[in-house]
Amino acid sequence: MSQPDRDSGFTLIEVLVVVALLGALMAISVGGYDRWSRASEQSGTARELQTLLRSTHQRAITEGTAMCVLFDTANGEYAVHLGTCAAPGAKVDGPFEVDGPEVHLVSPTFAGSGGPGVTFYSRGTATSGSVQVTRTGSSKVYTVNVEQLTGRVSLS
């Protein structure tokens, strides 16, 4: 058997080049992860809001009573109340906050709701309208829509 060469291995310069390349790759990936994380917070808030509106619609039908989801755009919150938005009753769920400080609820506009919220009725109808989910520094806007006749909740 032959003896291993004691000079085999990596030189200091080779190790430093590899470490520098890995550092550059990490710097690039961290910036990409940060942008992805902020975009994910915005889309996550929109999907969570859509899910809450759908479950509130179903709950109003199941329990046979009107339910309202009120939006507090100043604090980035929304909550579920018994009754209509014109005369909200006891809070039954929430308040729920948006995901992240850069995500905002904008323009909750619902026809005939009597306030910045959507009312779901026991017969399956709702006050029609929409609310937008925006993010600081981004032009992407998610709009959560509610149809009047069916109470259908969609995300665009």
C-alpha cells in the first residue's frame, strides 16, 4: 500500500474563495427571502379574510341569525359580531389582525351595511361589496368581494 501524500488537501486561498462565494450567495438569497416573506404576509391576510367571511356566511345560515364582519382599517383589524352591521351585537370572534406591519385593509365598501363591514343574513344573502388588502411598497392589491344575492366570497 502506498502512503497518502501529506501535501494533499485545500490551500488557504481555495478555502477563502469558497467561503466568499458562499457568503455572496447567502446575501442574495436573504434579500429574496425578505421580499417573498412580505408578499406572503399580504396574500396570507387576503386568504385568511376570505376564509373568515366564508365561515361567517355559513355560520349565519346554520345559526339562523344575521352576522356582521366589521373592519377597523385604522388598526388593521376585523371582528365578527352578532346582528347586522347597522346595529352590531356582541362580538363572537376576533379581533383578527393583518399579517405584518406593512399589510393594510383598505376601502371596505359594502352597500347598505350601515358601516365599514359586511352583513351575512340567515337566508344566505349578504350586503355586497369588497375590501382591499394592500402592502406598503407594492402595487399588488388583493380584493375580497362579496356578492349580494348568494353571499359568495371571492378573491381577486
